[in-house]
Amino acid sequence: MDKIKVGVIGTGNISGIYFQNGNRFGPMEVVACADLDVARAKAKGEEFGVRGCSVEELLADPDIRMVINLTIPLAHAPVCLQALEAGKHVYVEKPLAATREEGLQVLELAKRKGLLVGSAPDTFLGGGVQTAIKLIRDGWIGTPIGAAAFMTSGGHESWHPAPEFYYQKGGGPMFDMGPYYLTALIAMLGPISRVTGSARISFPERTITSQPKLGQKVKVEVPTHVAGIIDFAAGPIGTLLTSFDTKGGSTLPRIEVYGSEGTLLVPDPNTFGGPVRICRAGAREWSDIPLTHGKAENARGVGAADMASAILTGRKHRASGELAYHVLEAMYGFHDASEQGKHYVMKSACEIPAPLPLGLADFALD
């Protein structure tokens, strides 16, 4: 089988799972990694048996056709643009870019160059959300009417070794975790027509309580409690709450989808597995639904591998740049609506990602 040779740029915390899974998917082979800190790149490369080098060396390698961009959010668009200018397809961690303008620049350059752009999250390709998609499409809850999604936490300064960027532009709960929820909702219910919402900065300053930066102060630049309403183009209405301000915890579900014939409990979209539960109209009990699809464990990287397969076969990839931009625009739409006191009408659209076929092995795509 042909393979797309891949280089990883950015060797921080998230990179390990991409190295672990990268070569388990048939269509791609991770062969190099780079970082602004070349020594760190070489150490990571030695750990995973790939070449560690500078960003410039990686982009100059003619054998590398695709870049996986795992840099911090503010660097997502600049590194994507650099990779595209070098003639590489690019798959980037979420969000696609720090601003809508940068996101459009990435998509427009890729189109001019005839290259593909993909973006995390790819958790919607896991067995949990794929099972939910099949149940909705097969009519188990009737016509979808609405959905509710909740991501609540006390913030990342209590556990992350370097949490500052979560409170800078491109961060916050909506931009950190919103992509998981919005991508899953769009995969299930289709694109969004308009949004509205309210947002606030509850604590202007945070104190880091994790090592190695214990006691350092972080200025908060982005809303940390965002409540939104979503109008889907197909008709359903959704609610979405993302917060870093729930200091006492929460018992809310992750995602519920409501239909004319029942309610579907969808698993955490930051994971790949279950459980999936359903309560049909007239039933008194919830029923557990066995997963219809594989990839229920940590299959992070499946979106990049799916894009590599698309490069080889010419089919469309599922975790597309257009989908990621639609999510990015919606996230900014919540903030805009809060600031302006009105609905934000979406300018972009996207195709609903094709479901994965039934019966695939965990690391198969076609």
C-alpha cells in the first residue's frame, strides 16, 4: 500500500499520541518531527524512532508530502501557511486558526495551491459519536428537534504545566473545548445557520496551582463562561455551555439530542468511545446501545490518516478545513453575539462529514 510521508511540527504534550498512532493507520507514515526548540525535536524523534530536525529542514524535505501541525493556537495559521507555501498538505490541531481572517487565509492558500487542509478534532470519527450518527440517521429518535451540550470545569491552571495560553487569544473554554462539541453536533445535525449567546470573564486573573509554575499569575484575556444558542440549518435548535468557572464541579451530561420519538445520550466528544444511551418515547428506562463502530479507544490521528487516504484516493476527507472553519466562525459568533446583543448569522457552510463504513478494523479507514 502507498503511504503519505508525514512530518510533525510541534513536539509538546499532544504529540506523543500522534507518534504512537501515526504509523498504525495504513495511509500515512510519520518520518520526521520539528520544533522551534530543535533539541526537543531531536529528543522526541529519538524517543519515537523518527528524524528530529528544524522546521526549515522538515519543510524543505521533498519526500514529506503532509505536515501535522501541533503548535500552540496562536501559531496554527502561520505554520499552516508556511507548510502550504512549501507545497505540503497540512493537518492542524484545533482550532484551525486564532482568528476567522487567518482561517480564511489558510483555506484560500490551500485552494490556490491545490492542497488539502484538515483539522482536529477527529474524535467524532470514534465509535461513540459514529454510533450516535447511525442511530439518528436510522430514525431511532425520529426527527431531530434539538440538542444540549455542556463542557464545564474549574480551569486548567490546577493541572497543566503551562496553562497560560488557555487564557490568551485563541484560548478559553469555547476555543479549547468548543471544537469537540460543535464538530460532533455538526456531524450529527448538519451545519449551523446562526448563533447567539452571552459570555463573560468571571476571574480577571488566575493563579497557577500546578508545577512547575506554582504561584504564578495569569491575566485572563478571553471569556471563560460562554452560553450559546445554535440554530442548525436543518431546523434543530441547540444549546451549548462551555466554562472554566465551575469551581464546584457539575453533574450535567455531555451531549443530549432530542427527537420526535426519543432522546439520545451522546458520550463525551473529547473521547472516542461510549457509552451511548437512548430513551424512546413511552419508555420508562434508558437503554445502553452497543457501539456500531470501532475506534473506541484513543484513536487520535485518525483524522490526519483519513486525509492521507483522501490524498491517495481522491475522495473527500472527513475532518476537513471547511468543517473546522465553520466551527471557528461559530465560536467567534457566540462572542460577537454577546458583545453586540444580537444573533450572529453564519457566512460559511460545510458538508456533513460522511460516516465511516461499518465493520472496519480499528486502524482501517476504507
